[in-house]
Amino acid sequence: MSAVQSAPTAQSEALFARARAVTPGGVNSPVRAFRSVGGTPRFIASAQGAYLTDADGTRYLDYIGSWGPMILGHNLPAVREAVADALQFGTSFGAPGEREVLLAEQVTRLTGVDRVRFVSSGTEATMSALRLARGATGRKFILKFRGNYHGHADGLLVEAGSGLMTNEGHLGAAAPSSAGVPEEYARLTLVSEYNDPQALDALMAERGHELAAVIFEPVVGNAGVLVPTPEFLAALHRVREHGTLLIADEVMTGFRLSLRGATGLLGLQPDLICWGKIIGGGLPVGAYGGRADVMDFVSPQGPVYQAGTLSGNPLAMAAGLATLTALENTPDLYARLDAYTAQLASGLKSAAQTAGVPVSVNRVGSMLTAFHQDVPDGSVRTYTDAARSDTAAFARWFQGMLARGVYWAPSQFESIFVSGAHGDAELNATLEAAQAAYRDLGGRDLGAHEQGGGA
Ligand SMILES: *Cc1c(COP(=O)(O)O)cnc(C)c1O
């Protein structure tokens, strides 16, 4: 079996024990707790480029990138300098400042929306966009897709993905997906299957006239990666024939899949777009934007109230500006990310096949999930498909990677994120670790699976 010597975790264990005494589950966001993969969550002391260093001094090759924001790698000098520069002038004004205008100009120029409003998280962005859609249409109901995650606002915790798939065993559960969400709220959220255009058309025909908005992840990251079919994208566009607003939740995909996000990549034309993660360059920023005639319903221009004490915070705006500017100044970045992640996908696939471990890979650009199941690549299309994965096998593989210094997303139902700081050395190290981790799994598992896999 494996001769891997796991790194020491005494400091992380001690911190986790202290954290559990003062914070629910010891973490401030559920997936960080490693519940679905077991073991001690690593407490991170520092991050640089493609690497994290934990409290015990062990360095890990990072595939989370703070769950997306670190598309150019951790601790980018340009971001650090921009924040340090802003810091000299004060940390928050509670009044408007130039950086908010600059970032809004940059976002509208890059994405084609007329107006944008900054908030402090992705959750706030989607929550506010839905209120806006309701205010603008005068309708109550919204529609989301099973396994899509749009943050933790009440009406969106209905058949939701991400940590809810990971921690709570809610696979296939009926709405709502969290305690504390009144059924009355959940009833205002209709749910349809992702990548099922017929179901969406049928629901729209019946209920379209009552629907303020359809919100969706243009490429899903929160059930693992799911890629939309052209037929499904066409059905999404038809939603607007019912006077329903189409809201693209690009909190994960915005500025990741292209400078115009998944929307630009896929040729989608939503009414509203939500952003988070990369737009703040690692500081807390979210945003929503769209056409002027819709956005001008937002207070103080219009009657839909939305506010934030720290919205447009100068340090956060500085980090966002530095990140988007660096993206614009790195013209080959998206091609490089795509090439790296394509090699990662094929390398993982062949390593798994060699070891006799069934794996099905979904990938778009620098987002990738290797589902532990015996179906062809690309055929995991829905939440129901994703939920068939062997999560126990994934957990063992995750631990095998971690023991070899590679920090993968600690859940089968999350995307990993490649950054511009990942190069040839990182790719080789990852594939070497993956070969060994799959080999361990194949050795232990052969016979548990029907047939040792397709290679
Ligand atoms: C991360 C995410 C959110 C929530 O953003 P937070 O900043 O965590 O509130 C919403 N939608 C999608 C698609 C996300 O990936």
C-alpha cells in the first residue's frame, strides 16, 4: 500500500479544537470543515502563487484559489500594492469615492452591462438581483435549478448545491435545503432540472406569467462542474418571452471563463448578471448589473431598496481594480489556463484508467471536476447524475492527494480552480500525486467495482 508519510497536523488540530469551542463546527463556512472527506482541516498561515502553507509549516499545491478569486495566484504583488496604497488614505468612508467609479467603469466596459451596483458578497448580489427582478416585474415567483448554488439567502436555499450537497446528505431532498427557511419562502421558488430544456419549457408555459426571474449558473460549479447543453441555453433564452428576467449567476464564472465570463463565452444575453469572487481579487466584493431600464429600479434611483455600510469599500475596490487590470494585461492568460486544465483533465483520466478507477471528467476552461463514476467523460449533466458519484472513493483519493501535498477541493461536488501561477512543475507534481493516489484506490478497490475500468 501507500508509503506516503502524511505531514504533521498538530498545529492545525490544536487550532481546530480551539475553533470548535468558539465557532459552530470550528469554521466560518461549512465545506472548510472537511466533513465529507474526513481528517483535520488545514489551518492556513500564508499563501503565495499556487501554494498554501499551513500552521504546521507544510506547503500544499492549491487547487481552490480561495474558491475562485485567486485566478492569478495568491498574494499577487499588484493586488498587494494596490491595497497598501489605498490603505494610506483610510479604510472606509461611508461616502462615495473614485475607486467605486473606476471599478464600475471597468466592469461595465468589460461585460457590456449598463449599470452595476457593488455589494460585499455573492450572496448579497443574487439576493439583491432577485429583489430587483421582483420589483421590476411586479411578480413574486422565481425559478432556480436543482444543484445550482446562489449563496445562502432564504429563497435560494431550495434544492441547492455546494456545501449543501457536501455536508448534509440532502441529495435528492425536497425543498427547502436548510432548517430555518420557512416553507412559505421556499414555495415562492420553483425548481427545475439543469440541462432539461423540455422541463423548463413546460414549467414556463404553465407558470411563466407569474415568474419574476429565472436564475442559473451558466456553467455549474456547485454540483461539481456541469456544462450546459446548447438546447438548454436556447430554452433559457426563451424564458424572456414570458416577461421573465433571466439572471446569470456569474459569481464563480465571471472573469474566470473569459473577461466576459461564461456569458461572453457562451453567447448568452441575460437581463441581469451577478458577480463575486474574482471581482474582489480576494477581498469581500459582490456586484450585480444589467440594462439601465432594469437597474434604475434600484434605490435611490428607483423603489427597490438595497444598501450596504461597507459596499464599495476602498480597499476592496482597489483589490478588484488591480485584479481586473492584471487580467486585461495578461492577454494569453485564458488560453494558458485552458491548456493547463486540459492537460490536467487528460492526465487525471489516464492515471485513473491505468489504476482501474472509474472517473468521469467535466471541464470548462480552468474549472474541472473528476466525478468518481463509471460513465463517459462529459455525460454527467444534471444534479441527479452528479449525485451518483462514489463519494467514499473520492474522499480516499482526496486524502491521497493531500498526503502528497496537493490540496484539492474537499468535496466531490465542487469545482477545482487553476490559476495563472500553475505551470509545468505544478502540472507534473499534480499528475504524479494523482497517479499514486489512484493507484492506492485501485489496489484497495479492485473487485468492489464491476470491472477494473476502461483502459
Ligand atoms: C460562491 C457563489 C455564490 C455565493 O457567493 P458568496 O460570496 O459566498 O456569498 C453565489 N453563486 C455562485 C455561483 C457561487 O459560486
